[in-house]
Amino acid sequence: MQILNIVLYVIVIAIILYFVGSWSYYAIIGRRMNGSISQENFESTMRKAQIVDLREKGQFDTKHILGARNLPYSQFKYVSGELRPDLPVYLYDERKNVCVRAAIKLQKQGFTDVKWLEDRFSNWEGKTKSNKKD
């Protein structure tokens, strides 16, 4: 019985270390990429960029930044070809790590100007649009 408890503790600790390590890795990579921009900077320069909402369609339909297109991260490697590499790309999601992962994929595809919203989308104070019909 005691061996089973030890094995369970080791598994739980390994899972926790994996999640903390993954979060830390993408936080470090994100800082190195230097693509995080403030809400004010995002809003003032977004007219020249392709704005991409990485959330799922249901969340996008509920509320999104005006002018954004929905390319969910879960399908990103299949739909990222819809973006033009010669134009800046601005990403946003509720989680910064998702934006960093998407930015890494885009850079591997030859995109040179990829930025992401520093804050969570739920903190967005700029213009939004809703597609839901009541």
C-alpha cells in the first residue's frame, strides 16, 4: 500500500512539474521573441495588421475585437495558410502561452512581424463586435 502511495505522489509531482515547466518555457520564449504589445499599442497600430483571434468559434462569436478573424489555435496549423506573410500579424487569446505557440509556428513559416496582446482578451477595452443573434 505504501509503494502505491509513493508511486501516486511521484506521478502527481511529475504532472505538476510538466505544467510548470511548459508554462515557464513558453514565458521565456515569449520574452525572447519580444512580441508582446500593450493594449494601447495593439489598438493604435492594428489597422495595418491581420488580427487573429485564437479562441474557439463559440467564444469568438460571443465577443471579439472589431476587425479580427477567427483562426482557432486547435486548427491553427491547417488554417494559418490563410494569412499573408508580408503583413504584420496580431494575435490574441485568453492565454498568452497560446499566442506564443502560434507566433512560433508563424515564424517557422517565414512570418517576420508577429505580435500578441500582452493582456488577456477579457481585459480588452477597445471596440468589439458580437456575432450572436438573439
